Amino acid sequence: MKILVLGAGLVGAPIAKDLARDGEFEVTSADINPEALSTLKDIPGINTIRANVADKAELAALANGFQLVVSAVPGHMGFRALETLIECGKDVVDIAFFPEDMFALDAKARAAGVTVVCDMGVAPGMSNLLIGYGASLLDTLEKGIIYVGGLPVVRRWPYEYKAVFSPIDVIEEYTRPARYIDNGRLVVREALSDPELMDFPGIGTLEAFNSDGLRTLATTIKGDYLIEKTLRYPGHIEKMAVLRETGFFSKEPIDINGAMITPLEFTSKLLFPKWKLEEGEEDFTIMQIITEGVKDGVRQRYTWNLLDRYDKESGIHSMARTTGYTATMAVRLIAGGLYTHKGISAPE
């Protein structure tokens, strides 16, 4: 099977490597950045092509030679890219963190007869799957809670953070209103709200805050209390809140000496170099999933804990492993004919 991977960044490149490793697939990686593609050039089983996948016509022409596409593009490109791929009649596994409703494309995907699995990373992704699985073990789901974060092992001032996926999508976690379910009703709070401190064995104390990671669980799973919180080192919330409230994350253009520029563009130029994970720099991914409810009249709680670390042998960062390998297993399910639902599917 010929598979196209859109994006050769922190997560896209490891996805391509994993799909190519056993010779089952013929893999092509596409990216507009030649530097990103260069990391894949000498790997057997992977072809590289420079392409602007944000251009609808170029993406459509590129996708025509493939049976299945993995979309690992930044969130702001994700929905349009997915719509184009569906129109081209391609099965898709998508990890783009786009803000639009994935099910808005369900009718189009069913009409095209394609299988599309969205949000298939670690969180959203494995987190959704485990909440859904936990709910299936109970007669009544009362609580479904997700705590998740990706962090550098070494904390360096001032941010004590490195972007373990698309940095522009990281900023979305600080600006996009957080939706969660409380008493069975949808609640919308600002991101970074309701902080709490949590202790994790082998890691120490982290702070958790509201983020918009519940995604499709808000409508697909019935529960009294459903929420996702992002984890960072203590003090990170206040730093991001100061930047946000000052306007550094604004997308509204302002005039600077006659040039119109958005504060987010300016902030990105300053922040992203400081947030870049360097080659060999170690990170870890931590996640805790909790489901509580009633089964046969007895209260039950199921908890899943994940602590994954940078792999020194392969040089692949933890967030790339936990996100990318969830996606590649979905690819294998579809390619093997084990998952055949036509239309849009969320992980749960």
C-alpha cells in the first residue's frame, strides 16, 4: 500500500519512519520545509517530496497516487487539508489539532466511501479511546478525567518548557476556550483556568489547568463530569496568562511603524526558538486517565497511567512516539481491513 504522510516535523517524521520500518508500506513524506525532509532522505522505504500542502490544488494532485494519507499538519491547516483529501476519495488518519468540528465532514466522507479517523494521537487520541473504553466497563459513567502533558526533562529558565509538537498548536492550548462537562452540561471556561497541583512518582509536582482537549468526548460520551487538563511545571500558567492578557497571542493586526503585523506572529518569532527541542534533548510524556461510575450497583474506578521517555537508541522524542505510534496503529487497522467504518470516526 502506498501511504502519504503530510508533514515531516517532530511527529510526522517518526510516523513515516515507523510505517516504513517493516517494509509493509511504500511511504512518501511531504513537507514544504526541505530541512525537515532532509532528516528522512537516507532512510530505506521513505520517499520525500517538497510540496505546499496548504495549497488545495497541489495537495489534491499529490494525494492522487496514494491509497491512504496521514495528516500531521499544524491545526490551522488541518480541516481544509482533510476536506481536500476526502474529496479525493482517500482514507485518512488525522492528528491535526484543528478547531473545527470534524463531524461537519462526516456526510462528505460517507458519500465518498472513505474511512477517516481524526484526533488519533496521544491526547486527543489514546485519551479518548481510554475514556470510551472505561465508559464501556460501567453501567453509568459519572466521571471521566484526563491529565496530560509533554515536558523537557531538564528545566531551563525562563519557560521550563519545550514544544513537543507544533508550537503554534501549543499556543492554542493557552488561548482556545476550554470546554468540559459538569453535571451533564457543557461548560466553557478560559484556558489556563482552575489550576491544581499534582504529584507524580518519578516526576514530582506539576500544575494542571483547563484546556480544550476534551474534543469529541463532550458529545460522544454521556457522563456527569468530563474534563481534560494540561500538565506543566509549576509557574508556567502565570507566565502564559501574562503574555495572553497583555495581547502577545492576539491574531488582530496592529500597526508598527507603518507595517501591519499580528502580535502572535511577533511572539512566535521570539518564543519558538526558545521552545525548540534540540537533537538529543530528552523529554517525557505523562498522562493519567480516570473513569468512575457504577457497575451492577457497585461503584468502580479505573485508572490508566502513562510515563514515556525519550528513546536514546532511536533519538525519537517521547511525544512523537506516543502521538505518532497511536496514529500508525490506526493506519495498520485500516490497511489490514480490521476497521472499515465509512465516514468520520473519533478515537472513542
